[in-house]
Amino acid sequence: MSLADDVKLSIVAAVCTLVLITIPENIIHVQLDSASKYAPLLVFVFYLFLKDEEKNSILPWYLLIIYATAGVLILKTVNSFTNGTI
């Protein structure tokens, strides 16, 4: 992996974290716990520890960060609908 790939992945993780901080509080009106709020950054930290310079593709890590963000948002939205907080 090159340094440019690491920077791109960190930008994606930062943007997804900002989405998880702003959307639930301002649109869904729920508070996230810290593990849910910082899930994209946790995936990025796992990437930093598990990357292999020769044979690791960065595309699955992009998808994992985006899917983790979408999963947290979907689960919190469904949970707030079932609890009647929206």
C-alpha cells in the first residue's frame, strides 16, 4: 500500500465519522455510544494494524468503513422507530 492509499482511507473514515456524529443527533435525535460513533475510525485502526504491504487490496477496507457507517445509521433508525422516539 502506498501512503496515498492510507491518506484516502483516512479521509473516508473521517467523513464517515462526521456523518455518524451529526446525522443521529440532528436528524434522528438519538445519542450514539462511543463504539458506534467511532466505528469507521476503529475499522481504520484495524486496517493500520493488519495491512500487508505486498498483497493487500484497499477496496475491501473502503467498503467495510462505508458498510459499518450505513449499518449503524440503519440500526439506530430502526431502533428509534420501534421505540417511538421519532
